[in-house]
Amino acid sequence: MRADGLRRQLQDLHNKAAQESRKDSDASSKAARAREQASRSSSSGLASMKLREADRYEKQALDARKKRADIDRRIADATGRLHTEESRIAREQTDSFRRLEEEILQRSVAERASVVTSMQEPTYGTGADIAEYDFFVSHAGLDKASVARPLAEALRAREKHVWLDEWHMKVGDSIRSKIDEGLRKSRYGIVVLSKDFLEGRHWTEQELNGLFVREEQSGEPRILLIWHNVTKEEVARYSPILADKVALKSADYTIEEMATILVERLIS
């Protein structure tokens, strides 16, 4: 029986158990009254009748208790089967999620690279894809004022070259082309993971995919994570790979402290 059917069965059994408990209580009360009346009666005939009445009520109470005990056993059995069914459903959901994650992780580099056209490993020196920027800051728009812009300014104050969308894009630019250019020409990608980022907004997902491609092509870590008001469980639901990476947490560091740590990573 499926979980919904078992839940309905349990509800029905609980209702029946309550009904038998009321019968037991009612019959026991009537039996007690009948015995009290028998003890007070001055008529032997009336006393005898009341005692027989009490016996009848006590039998009804006993029958109700037996039925309640049987229903309790059936409730225990149904509860066990419901727990088993719910565990099976939970396992299936977990397996389904894992399969989905595996499918995402197994997507070919070519599919994920669709966002990054003609991407080559940047090097300092001459050529079409000179690494002009130390950091590319990927973030959700709602996190710009609180994290992305202050962090980019702190890095720039430390004489680092930073690609931030509002600094390098103007009206009429192709968003995709500009992001591709920024990704190609940056040594590292700083990803500000927040609840808004994890909701999967289009351009943040494209940027993250591009950074994954950079890592695969270079064979070196390229993604530097900042967790902003998110938990490990929330990140893991979005991407187990990201959840496994070491990250800075905005709850633990100030903007200035994070900038210092990121610069140290750059020169290490």
C-alpha cells in the first residue's frame, strides 16, 4: 500500500481506537453506578437486578478494551509499514537527485563551453587573450551593493585588476560577448554564492559554467568562492562540486579581510 493509503488507514484506525475508548469509559461508569445503586438498595430484587446490570456493563467495557488493544496492534503495524514506505520514497528521491547531479556533472565540456566562445588559456605576454584582469567577480545583481562592488573596490585599492560588470559594460554592449571576454582575460573567478545566486539566474549560471570550463582546460583551480548568507546544505543542493570547495564566508570576514586573503591567493 502506498504512503497516502497508509496514512488514511492510520487516521481511520485512530478514530476507531478513540471510539472504543469512549465505549470503555462510558460502560465502566455505568457499571460503577449500577453497583453503587445495588449496594444502597433495600430491596434484594432490585439489588440483584442492578448487579446483573453492572455485570453487563463491565462485559461491554471489557469488549471495548479488547477491541482497542486489537486496533492498537493494527496501528503499530500500519505505522511500521508507513515508515518503511516513507523511507523507500526518500531513498528514491535521493537516488533521483544523485542521478540528476551525475547527469549535470557528466555533461561534456563542449556543452558547457557553449557560453565561452573560442576560449584559450590566458597568459601574461602578447597574444589575443592576454590576462588583463586578476579577478572576474561573478555575483547576483542583488549582491552587488553589499558584497561585489565593495570587494572589487577593495581589490582595486590593492592595485589588482578586477572585472566587474558595471565597470566594463555600457549600454549597447553584447552581454555575452563582454562576459566571454572578461572570463577569457581573467586569472581567477570570484563567485559570490548567495541565495539569489543559487536561484539560478541566467547570466550567473553562464559565468559559473565558463569558470568550470576554465578549470578543466587549465587543470588548475580558477574558482574562488565566497559564501554570503548561505549554508553548506544549500550550496550542496545547488552543486556538490561547489560545496566541496574551500570558501570564504562573509559572516566570518570583513570585505577588507577577504580582499587581503584573495590577493594572497593570487601571489601564492
